[in-house]
Amino acid sequence: MFTLACMFLLELASLAAFARWGHRFGLWAAIGIPVLVLVVWSLFLAPKASIPVFFPPVREVLKLVVFAAASAALYASGLSGWAVAMLAVSVIVVALIFSLGLVSEMPDDIAK
């Protein structure tokens, strides 16, 4: 349960990182970039996604890609320490969630 809470906090932190990076380009980018990331996450990577990525290793790699992009956004914003910390924590949390089997599998009706 702790690892899932950490995953949720990483999701929120990534939205904040994208907002911080977008602020360099103006208010609309500070709002629009996190909203775009939120829409993509909710469509494909969220537990109750509309168009879920069912193959667990691919889904976890895609989550790491989003977190790495958020870390890059922090680095580009001049927050290199926070960027490294976020990347390290995200790798650890995603690896723990995958290794503990806390990822959802493909539903039986779709697997056939």
C-alpha cells in the first residue's frame, strides 16, 4: 500500500514539474502541459484507463518515461537536485510495484 501511495505522489509531483517547466513559456503553458500529461496518463496508464496498456512491463516502462520526462523538466527549470531525486525515487517505486506484483493484469475477456 505504501508503494502505491508513493506512485500517486510521484504522479502529482510530475504534474507539478511539468507546470514549473511550462511556466517558463507562460501561464497557458504552465496550465496546458500538465493537463495534456494528465489526459495521456488517464487514457493509457491509470488503473481505470479508457484505453489501457494491458501488457504490464510496457505499462511500467511508459510510466518511467513520463517520470523521466518530468525529471528532465525539473532539470531544465534549474532544479537539478530535485530532478535526480525524482528520477531515483521513480525508478525504485516502479521497480517495487512491478516486483511485488501490484500491477493489474489483462482481463480474461480481452486476453482471448
